[in-house]
Amino acid sequence: MTSRSAGTPGRAKGAGQPAQPVAVVGSGPGNPDLLTVRAAELLAAADVVLVAEGVPAPALSVAGRAVAGGAVLVGPGEVADPVKEAVTRSRAGERVVRVLPGDPFEHPDLGREVAALQRAKVTVEVVPALGAPATAAYAGVAVGLPHTVVALDPTTPTAPDWAALAAAPGNLVLLLPVAAELGKAAASLLEHGRRADTPVSLTVDGTTSRQRTVVSTLDAVERDAAALLGARDETPVLPGGPAPDVVPAVAVVGPAVRSRDKLAWWESRALFGWTVLVPRTREQAGSLAAMLAAQGAVPLEVPTIAVEPPRTPASMDRAINGLVSGRYQWIAFTSTNAVRAVREKLEEYGLDARAFAGVKVAAVGEVTAAAVRAWGMEPDLVPSGQQSSEGLLADWPPYDSVLDPINRVFLPRADIATETLVAGLKERGWEVDDVTAYRTVRASPPPAPVREALKGGRVDAVLFTSSSTVRNLVGIAGKPHEATVIAVIGPQTAATAVELGLRVDVESTEPNVPALVEALAGFALARRTEQQAVPSAARPRSARSRSSTSRS
């Protein structure tokens, strides 16, 4: 967590203004998609975000827009008294949001903090959030009614009334700031009369793609929880990730745990629990990571290629002038990077999409076509079959001196692009201005923990989206472990992988990112089916079998 001059108002609002209301919001269980609409609105508009201990970092991602605009993010321990800080900033006219983990109404500090704000004559808005039962639901445990929710804080001097909790009807939901404390809670419940064979579930990193759940019994859960936390520590974590020794968790004690066998929907997604390395350009990694996360994977983004302007801009300048002056009949975009490069160059001249008046636009595939449409244009040609240079050529019309007033095509592309498209267009009678619109250069090596995870077999799969990503990843991080699944976007990328000594496990049926993710998901489902057919004692130990554990 970072702070910009914590303790000093971040956006000067001017003296004499009335105090702004302070919002106290719950972060929810961890997944930012589960924030309430109101909480997301307040976080996005905040001048100051005061974060309590235990708030999952992913839940704060929505505050990034406010931080980018100059808001201050104050992490746990960065100010001595968060309530006093909230009052000071509120009186300075700033919009303050205090974030508590989970549902604020389940947090032991809510009453104290709200009372202190009210004593300071500051208006308070409390926004509820999904609490511990939501995490249990993501683990497939339907706690139902009645149930009792208890926040266990080992730092408070007053112990819970374990006798009352042991005798409470229905299911018991325990919020654990430190997962390892579950053993003490189980011992206390046993001491006060709970049966030793009472089912218990423990979920860490709930509602995220790192979620892990163990099912046990009250007398064995301490041992099984230790095994779960040990497996969690093997998952590669990028710098800045959660500390492995402080793991919050949610436990459910009671018969509802038995529902997990039928309701474990979140952990049943195709790639759940897989750590998938994404070697992409810095600009493009996010979209692929989102697709993987939707399938349940933990994306590990590693930039292997950086996109930079051409060494000399003269060729692009001439081509843009020719575009405006009517030199071209067609422009052919072979990547989203090419669209971006041309757009940025036009904007340098103060021009927009109207510069393409009279020029036909071709896109190599639907992803590139979407980038063109986002610019306000509809492509005239997108391959009807294979989305590649070959597919584009298959649909490209030959030059006709009667129908085509101009015989020239503007082809902006990377410095390392193949000559397939240029040669094919010339065969069809077109003149081609083949212009380097951007360069791809090798990125810096990833952090040491990522390299070690890749070589040590703790990365489940690597997705290669081009031959250059294969070469560059091997160049900056070495070859993946032999147990790692290698997925590639098409035959050319597959050939490069084999050339460098890699075994190709998955090849997409179409050369685009969505098809590649779907192909990997299909492979994972087939692998899971095979493993389930093998007796558990005979299964090889694999990172792909760590997604969730249970004790029968």
C-alpha cells in the first residue's frame, strides 16, 4: 500500500468549507466484482481512501481511478489514528472513504469508529457489503439459517463465549484474521462440547482465483489447515502480493459443509487454481489475463515484448501524409499495435478517423477489427475464414484498373513481421508501402521469484501468442519446466516452440486469443477427467491438483 504524504490533505479544497461526509464501506470478501455499486462509486470519487488491516488488495482495484487522479491511498499503520485522520481531511473539504474488510457490520471496530466520527460532528454513511457467508458460498458451503457469524480477533483481550458458540443452533461462521488461529478455535469448541466429527471447512483467498478450501472435522482441522496453507505458499506470487504468513480466512462449522460436494461451483471452472504465465506486450497483457481469470486461472503477467516507435519516423510521416493526400486505396491493419501506432501518429498531426475518407480499411481478424471500430470506423474487409495474413489474402480482391482508381496499399506493421502479406498483395497486382509502424524489443527479465517458479514447475501453463513471445520468454527467463503445459496460438508459433526445444500441448483452432484460452480450458477439463479416473494414491503430484483439497 502506498500513500502520498499521509497526514496531509491530498486535494486542497479551501478553508471555510463545511466538513464532507465520511463513508465507511466494506471491501467485501476480496473479489472486486463483488463490491456494491455504492461502494464502487464512493471509492472511485474519493479524495482519500483509509484502508484498515485485512482488506484484500484486489478489492481496492476500483480505487485506482481515483488514485490516478490524485487521490491519496493510506494503508494500515501509515497514520496513528485513522479516525482522527478522517476527521481532519473531512474538515478540509475532502471526500474520505474508510474501508473495512468484509462487511463493516461484521467488523469489531465499526461501532467505535462511527461513534468517534459522530462525536466530531462529521456525518457518516455506512455501506454494507457481502460478508463471510459470501465466501462460504463461493466455496460451495450454503450456511443457511440459522447461523452465527463471529469475528475472531486474537489481539483483543476478551475471549469469545465459547460455551455459547458451541451450543448455538445451526452453523457457525468464523472470520479469522489469521487462518492458523483455526486450531485454537476448534480446540475451544471441542472443550465446550462440540462433537469431534463435526464437519469444518476452511477457505483462504476466498472469491478470488487463488481460493483454496479444505474440508475436515473439528478434531483434525488444525492438521489439514496446515497442509492447505503449505500448498498455498507454493503458489507463485508477484512482488507486492499477499504476505504468506498472514492469511485471513473464513471457516464454517456445522452440517452445511456437506453441501460442498454438490455446490462447489467456483472451484469447478476449467482452469481454476492454474497459474498461467502470460508473456505479452506491456500494453496487451491485461485483456488476456481477464479471459484467463474468467476461466478460474491465476494469471502471472510477464512482459516479454515492449512496443516502441520506429527508430526513424520519416517513413511513417510520409505514409501518413500520403494517407491524407489520397495516395492509398487500402490500409491493412495486421494487429492492434498497428492500429494504435497509426492512430497516435495521426493525433500528433491533430487528425482523427476522418483522415481515412475514401480509403478502404482491412483488418486481419476480429480483435484487430474491434480496435478499428473503437476508433469510429467499420472495416471494409475482415477474413471470413482463417484470421491471419493467409486468411486476409484469401479474401483480398485483385487489383482492377477499372474499379480501383488507385493501386497502392498502406501496410503499417512491426519491424519483425513476415513477408507473407506483402508478397501476396503484389501477386494480386497491388503496390505496397510496407512501413515499420512500431518495433518490438525484448523486455527486461522478470523478478527472480517468477523465474524460479517457471523453472521449478510451479507455473501450470504458458500461453504463447506469437513466435517472438516464445523467443523472448526463453531469452529472459529460460525454458519452462517440462511439466508446464505449453499452449500456442497457431502453427508458426508452434514451430518456433518446437525449434527451441519445447513440447507443445495445446494449439488453438483459430489464431486469436479467445480461441487460445478456450483451447487451454478444454485441455484442462480433459486432464481433470483423466486424473479423476485414477485412484488418488496413484496420481502424480502436480500443481494442477492443488486447487482444492478435502478429507473424506
